[in-house]
Amino acid sequence: MDIQELDREYVAGTYARFPVTIVGGKGSLVTDIDGKDYIDMTSGIAVNSFGACDDVWYKAICEQAAKIQHMSNLFYTEPCAKLAHMLCERTGMKKVFFSNSGAEANECAVKVARKYAADTKGEDYYTVITLKNSFHGRTITMLSATGQDHYHELFRPLTPGFVHAEADNFEYLKVLADAHKTAAIMIECVQGEGGVVALSEDYVKAVAQFAKENDIVLIVDEVQTGNGRSGQLYSYMNYGITPDIVSTAKGLAGGLPLGATLLGEKVKDTLKPGDHGSTFGGNPVACAGGVSILGRIDDELLAGVREKSKYLFEEFTGAPGIEAVSGMGLMMGLKTTKPAKDVVNACIAEGVLCLTAKDRVRLLPALNIPDDLLKRAAEVIKKCCA
């Protein structure tokens, strides 16, 4: 039985996998079981920040694994404390809770917001406003937070306490906030799973000001947009705002499971011992990976992300078969004349891995993808779109 047959027989059928078995890779090139190389424009859905098997990252996690691979959070470990310090220094946030995934980071964010509201306004202040077309994770509660009906249909009843506002419609959000005793507003500055759609600057700033004036906790979900993906360390930095809570995961540890919930001044002391926890959160090996990744997302790298983004936007805008280009940084969506999945399959045949998001081709290359590979991939994608 080959790998694909084995997978179909024994792995739960939750993924519509492409017929490619990846066995290895280096940087932005990955190799399938038949020895064919592909330019990877997916980075594991924005996870492999520096590509496959990055040497510095690999050394960091191996050295930590040789010391201690896991320790209970009832004891201190160096990588956990060091990464939390780095995150706070880089963002101005004050405390960090570590988990394993974006959904868990968002769950923590909601728990903190509701506890803060209960402590300061009363227990009936629990509603969280999110946006239509958003995506916040696949737990029952994060499905409730997600503003897309098709994610809800099979799993009702959902967790109560979430309402969904129209993105880029500030008046609608205010109506919802007035109608509900609101604990928090949670947004993605770029709606990744919703089609790689960036919110307008005026809207994000208006929401942030409204939250501040009404003592509503502002949560920015940076699970996919964070850790350099947008051309800044976190996407909210492109908008000139400061959230109360930031959730992140995906690219933070460069390929290992790690989520983080960053708590600002308002909510930094909301959680007390026993209020929340995670067995694997803050795992030393994962955090060592995070220290390696975050330490190299510097001004030079971020400038490179913005330059690569500018190149791709220029290449794809107006190209035959491409109707629109959306996104930010190295998080891009292409509205194509052909069905997006057909374009992705054509790209795979030509040796380039892409993704879809709704009706768009989605591109999430490594932050440090070499320019020659980026240009080759862009030519293939344009050819397959035409």
C-alpha cells in the first residue's frame, strides 16, 4: 500500500488533498516521492516562515531537544520566558500565554476579554463582535466566532455570545455594540480564509478608537497575518493601532505547533493562577524554534517582504486571466477567470505549489524566498492563469 492509499484508508477524511506526496525540502523548494521539485508558494499555510528545514531553526530546536523536550508549566524553562520577553519587547504588549495553535490562542483571547468585562462591568457583558467573512479556528467556540455560515451548518448548536458585523461597515458595528453588552471586538486585519481581503485603514482605526472610548477589549487575530507575513511584524502595525490582545500562531515557531496570546496593559493581569492552562503550551522545543524565528524577523527581512510583495502585485495586476489582486505583504489572493482550483492544479503540474481561499488562488511563500524562485513561480502562475 503506497502512502496515499495508506492515508485514505486510515486518516480521517477531512482534507481534500492534492495528489502530491512531499518527502523532503530545503528552503522554498520541496520534493515529492518521485523526486520532482516544486517551488513552494504555500509554506505550510504560512507556517514555515523561513522555508523547509532552515539551518538556524533546525540547530536551535535540536539543541533544545537534546536538553529537555518538555516540562510541565508548573516549572520554569528558559525558551518560554525568553520568547515571551521578545514578543513583549517587539510589540509593547505586557504578558504572553502560550498554547499550541491559532484556535487555542483565540480561545484564550476570548476568555481574557470576557473575564475582564465581567470583572469591570458585570457578568452579562460577554458578547464578542467579530466580522462576517472572518475565520478564527475550528473548535466549536471559534466556529461560533467565525463569520461564515457554511462553517456552522454541521455543528449546531454553537457557543452563544458571538455576533457578526459587516466588514468595513463601521455604522453596522456600532449598532451591534449598542444592542449587546459587548466584551470584545475581534478582527483580522486581512481576512485570510475569507479570500485574502484586507480591511480598510479608516475602518480599522475607527474600530480601535470606538473600542478604546467604550472600554471594549480589542482583539486582533494575527494567526495567519503575523510574524512578518504582512511586511510588518504584525499586520495591525500597518494600521497604526494598538490592540488590547493579539493572538498568533502559524509562523511563530517556523513549523512546530505554537500559539501565543499577547496581553496588553488593560488586560495583562486578568488571568490568575488556575484560570487557564495548556499542557504543551510553551513547550521548550517549540519556543526555541520561536526564538530562532522571531529573532531573525528584523527590519531588513521585513523590508525584503515588502519588496517581494510589491514585485508580485505588479506582476499579477492586469495580467491575462487575473481579474483582481488582494492581500498584504506575502499573503496574496488572485481572483482568476478560471476556477481557482484548476489554476492550482495546473501550477502543481508545472512545479509550483499554491493554495486556494474561497474563489481565489492564495499565495503564502516563505518570507525569505529567493528572488529567482519567486520570479520563476510568478511566471508559472501567470501562465496557468492565462
